[in-house]
Amino acid sequence: MAIPTSRAKEVAEIRINHNLCNVCGLCVEVCNDSSLFMKDGRVGVMEDSLFGCIGCGHCMAICPNGAIEIHGREISPNDIFELSAQTPSATYGQFHRLLQQRRSIREFKNEPIDATTIKKILDTAKTAPMGLPPSDVSVVVFDSKQKVRAFAQDYCDYLQGMRWLVSGWFLAFMRPFWGKSNDEMFRGFLRPLFSIYIENMKKGINYVNYDAPLMMYFYGSPYSDPADPIIAATYAMLAAESLGLGTCMLGGIHPFLQSGKKAKRFRAKYGICSKSREGLFLIMGHPAVKYDRGIKRTFASEVYADK
């Protein structure tokens, strides 16, 4: 039985060239869905494994002789590339410094982001791990300040018709159903956020996405792991930072695009294919400010398990 996604409903096909296979067993070792087995000095494909081949490509990537091919679930031998000739990976120190100097940037120079840079960011985001292949993450790219601004204006117009969601009567009605933390979030953050977005946009001030020259929206399908679009957006953010751009993740847009007929029409207008349990908007651009100091951050708790 195949695990369904929006892009694949069938299992992938595993093809083994036994003339090339040296029976090293590496493919069997890394096949975590038990589609491969070793018997009598020969690698075989399990015909009745629980989920069948999910198309992760581990066996194809690790085979030293290129004896295995995977076909289906959006993967094929054409997707394989060599790693040995790649530039050495960044050291921990280099990577950590990049993260330490990152801050949420909302002030951008009036400079466009070129197509080559956008492609690099997307290529990096595609390498993000996923709950199940093939990736069910989709991306909408707003590649100019004008497109970003137009989206913000549309979003504020859309929110204007949803202000009842943060009205006193509605919050009082919902308080027993969604609990204290949600009530505090709506009253202390979302209700003021509606006003900040809508009233400032009327004055020509864009607090939705800050007129960034580049914005990307990462979202999943109804089949995807909720974490997948968040991880992909994080990879895109880090790629943009490595390219000298400033970045900021925006959490105040996605939740309001998920429910109702108006939300469905709004999604359709911008080519957003489906509702998504989780999603994230990422704005990027050449920073207009420079920070000379970093700030240490902490977790809510750090506990080492006893067992």
C-alpha cells in the first residue's frame, strides 16, 4: 500500500542491475521501509512490504556502482548528482557566525533582487528534509516590490471584511471553547495586529510585508507534514542570509488564508493551490540597516532525559 501525497499515489519502482551489483549490502542497510533484502548473495525487492518504496532515493544515492534505479514518486536516475567534487561544506564556526549575525530585517534598500539570486534561494529550499517524499511544499514567489505591495493592499482589504473575528462579542463567545492561551493571543496580539495592518495601510504605510523587494510564501498540501513548509522557509532564509540579504519571517498572514469562501477566493487569486495546516511568508532584500551587535537567545527550557 502506497502512502499518498498530492503528487504521488503509487509506490515507486526499484530496478536493480545485477550485472553491476557487487552485493555490498549498503542499499539494504539504508532502506528504512524494508523494500530491499539480501538472500543467497543477491539483493532482492520485497513485493509485499507494508508501504512499498516511498522514493527516498537512499539506495540509489549510496550504491557505489550505480546498480540501482528508482522510478516514480517524482524521482528518477536523472535526479542523481555526485557529491565528491562539491566544494567542502561550511565549518561549524562559519555556519554559527552566519546564524549569530542574522536578525529580522524589515528595512530594505530600494534595490530589486535578480533572478539568479532568487533561483539560488529556491534551489537551496528544495534541499530541505520532508516528512515524506515527494515534497508537498509549494511556493509562491513575489519577485518585485510592486507585487509585494499589491499583495499587502489586497490582504488589508481582505482583513477589513474579517474584523468580526477579533470583535469583543466573538472573543467572549469563543473564550470557553479555545481556552486562555488562545484568548490572550487574540486579544493581546491579533486584534491590535488587524488595526496596525489596516489603519496604517490606509495611510500608505505597509506593516504587512514592509514593501520588501522579494517575498516567498511556503505552504503545504492537506497531505504534507505540517513542519515541511516551515523547514523549507527556514532553508530559504539561511540561503538568503548567506547571499548577503536581510530576511524576516512573517507569521501574521498565513492563518487567515485557510478557512471560508473569501479565503478560498483570495488563495485562488494568488495561485495558492490549497489550504495548509502550516505555512510561512518570508520577506527578503538588501538591508538598509546594519547591526554591529548580536543578542543571545534562549529556549523556554532545556532538559536532558534521564532515560
